[in-house]
Amino acid sequence: MMKKSIYSLLVASLFLCGTTVATAASADVLMVYDDSVRNDFTNFSWAQHSLTQQAVVHSGRTAIEMLPDRDSGVYLYKSRVAFVSQYDTLQVWVHGGEVGGQALNLVIQAGGVPVATKSFADLIPGGIPANQWTKVELNLADLEIPNGIFDGILIRGTTDGLQPAVYFDDIALINKASVTPIETVTNGLTVYDDYLNRPDFVNYSWVEHDVNQTAYAHTGIHAVQMTPNRDLGLYFYKDRVASTSEYRTLRFWINGGSTGGQQLKLVLMAGGVSVAEKSFSELLPTGSPAADTWTKVELNLADLQLPNGLFDGLLIAGTTNGTQPSVYVDDIALLRGE
């Protein structure tokens, strides 16, 4: 559960960036699967499947692959019952592989018995698309589940034979009312907002980090957690070179976690080499990330005078000799000029 606090609004202007300190969001999220089966859930699947395939992934390193065959299923069971009053929405990301169109049901179970069933054909108009990830959000409150209690999530086929492989990732139970909506970037390119924007960006970070953590998030249900350690970096690489003539501003939000005070630097990279560097002491009015507070940073890229105005990577790293407390980053975007 995200840290819950209320902060006053503060606006400050600096030479190279603008900062805004905003009210922290609060979200109730229970991850079911992201890279592995999480929390109180256990894998009781009997369909041919893999929890660790890496060829088709929405976020992180792995996703679930399933080969639907008749009514065989991927079944994730919760050791303690969940309540619709706490988690009113089930989120599933689904990918139809090279073919798409798989005929599947999404079943909510209680005590080993189905208590609600929805067809993916009803959840996704036109069926499961091929070669792309699609988010499904199932409103559990609308299903009239007996006593509002359930303990299992089952995805199973509905045909008489084998179907092409289908993939699932980032399965979560959410209290939708507690989630701050993500603001769509309309005048630029998203780097990260709940998930890394793949394939435009690749995560080449070598610092200890988690792109799917849910303890803190500015919007949505995820933010990037980073544990600074010397100059080890959080590094997002762009597959094609970007130009400051196209993208004028780098915007992101940062939170110092329960401690704050981390000593960090922001580095723009080109061809694996640093082309500009700014200390967070210059980017933040407090000199470092504030504890339990989301602070917006907007950096004017043109003012950095990058060689030929080109870059292809964003790096955040520590500037001390040892490990520092975790820091959180969210809603990273490159914005075009007006």
C-alpha cells in the first residue's frame, strides 16, 4: 500500500529546471504476477504453461506463456480470501502472440468453484489482438460475487482443441478509486508511466532496482525503485537517437522514500558516453529528494548544449561512496516544444 500523507503545494523556479512538490497519491494494489507469482498466490495451473518465458514480455524480464487446450487453465490461487470491497478491479495484460484471437474465459473462483465468468471476447472488442499487449480491466463489483469473496483467478480455453500460445503479464488486484490516473503525454514521448515504454526504451540499469514496485507511485500503480550504490546507475536507453530540436524538456517525478536526502546525479548519454550531467542539488529546491514527497523536475534540454543536440539514454546514479536509501522515480517523459 502506498504511503499516505498530504503535502502542501510548493512551486519554485530554477535556472535550468522547474520543480513542483505535489500531494502524494495513495493506492491499494495487490500484485498477483509480475516476473513471478506474488504475495499470497500459488500457481495451481494445469494447462501447458511457463511462468518464466522471456520472448514476449510486457514489463520486467518474464511473462506467463499458456498453450490453451480445451478447458485447461492457468490458475493462480490465493491462500487467504480477497474481498471485492478492498479490491474492486482485476487488471490483466494479455498478448495474442503471432496469431491472436484465442478463445478464453476469465474465471473468478471461491473455494475451488467458479463464482463469476467473463469471456475475453466480451472484455476486448474484436478479441485478443496479435503481436501487441492489451490491458484488460475487469470490474469485480459488477459481477455480484457471492458475499464479495474470492480466492482464485483462472484463465482457461473454451475450444475443443489446442490453440496458439497466449501471454499474460502484470496481473493485479486494484482498489481503482485509490489510484491516481496516469496523465497521457500528448506532446512528447513517454519513457516510463507505470511501465517502461518498450520497444522505444530498453532497461540497461545495473543498479539494484525494481520497475514494478507498488509501495510508492505518483500515478497509476507502479513507479521505479532504485537503491543508489556509488555510481551504479538506473539507465534507460532509447533505441533511436533523440534530438533537443524535437524534445525540449525532460520531465519526471521523484520521491525520496521514507528517508529522503539521497545524493544523485542525472546524466544524458549518447553512444554510451556522458554528454551532460546535472547534480540533483541543482535540480531540486531542497538539494535532494524529499522524504515521502513527490517532486516534479522539468529540465530544459536545449540549455545543456549537447554535442549536435543528440542523446540516446537517461541515467540516474548516486554520487556517494556507499549504498543510500531507496528512491523512487515515476512519469518520465520527453516533451516537445510548443
